Amino acid sequence: MKWGRSQKYQNRDRHIYALLFSNGCVYVGQTVNLKDREQQHRRSGGWKQSFTFHSLDTVHGTQAQAEDYEFAWRNVANRAGHTIYGLAPNIVVSATKKMTFERQNIARGKVWPLKKRWKPWPWATAASVALPLLWWIAQ
């Protein structure tokens, strides 16, 4: 079936994907054909470094509805410690700037499935060890 120019208004399966770079940065995008989109990213040469391609989610809806999921996944990746690229070559964007209430609700239900950039709250572990030690020394 040919979708034509109105394809963005048609309800269809749209895939949310991530390009994960070795420096811990992530690009999140959407497409209707994962295989073709991965090849387009690799052929274009716009990215200045190598990446791995990962499928994150599939949404049945319009392009605008899929964009809500795309922005939600950017936020989830950011919470996992990743810097977010907006477009090639390596343009960093804010993961929270365009977060609407609906996108925040979507993001709350998602967990980043890929390797996290850093472990959350490492200072809390250090503080839980250091504070009792300091209290004991002060006695």
C-alpha cells in the first residue's frame, strides 16, 4: 500500500529506536521501517562516531502520537545518565525542554533497557558509610 504524503496522519505501527554511541550519548528517533532507517543512518555518514542500533518501542498511531513516545524515551534515556543528541553531527539537545504532561506520563511507565551511563546515587552509598564513621570518630 502506498501511503503518500498523508502517511503521518494514518494510524500505523511506528517504531521508536535508539542509536547508542560509545561516549554514552544517545539519539532517539522514530520510523515505520527499522531496517531501512538503520541503513539510512549508517550510509549518511552524518554521525562522527560508530553506534549501535536498538529498537525501544512500537506504537500504533499517527506520527504526532509517536513523537510523544519519542520525546518520552529521550527523557528516559536522560534519566539513565545519557546525553541526548538531537541530530547529526552530535548536536546535544535538552531532554526535558519539550516534555508535556502527556509525555511525562508516558515516560513514567518506561524503563531504559540498555546499559546505563552511570549508577544512580553513588554519593548516597558513600554518605551512608562516611556519616556513621564520622559520628563514631566524634564520640
